[in-house]
Amino acid sequence: MSSSDQIKDLIRTGKKVGYILEATLEKSISHLPAIDQSYIRNTIEGFKIQIIKSKKDYDELKYLSGADAIEFLQNLSDGKYSAFKKDKHTK
């Protein structure tokens, strides 16, 4: 498999699981010039894929935003507060 194909597969997997392990990425791009490595890292981060040292470093909430973030916060509520709920009188 070519280097390009390995990187593409790594990114596809990263999109599925949300992260790429630093060691795996380094193994795939270490032979490339520093500028290319930097470009690949920036591209991966642009896809909102975390580059982490170990699985325990993965933060599943890092890129949570919009409606997903509001739903998550509502689920944390004990029901005493009405933050992030739409006002029934507002259109």
C-alpha cells in the first residue's frame, strides 16, 4: 500500500472513531518532509479528528457544538433548571 493510501485509510478510520494515535500517525508520515507532516496534521485537525497519545486522552466532547451540545447539556440537567429550552411563547 502506498504512503498516500495509508494516510487516507488513517484519516477514514479517524473520522469513524474520532481520533488517531500519535504513534500511528508518526509511523505513517515520518518519512515525509516537515512541511508535509505539518500539512497532514492540520488537515486531520481540520476534519475534527483528535491526534492523541493514548485512547484515554480522547475527549469525545471536544468538537461538540450546536444542537448536539445543547442536547448533551439538557441531559445533564436535574430538571430544576430550564436552560437551553425553547420558550413556548417565542416563535
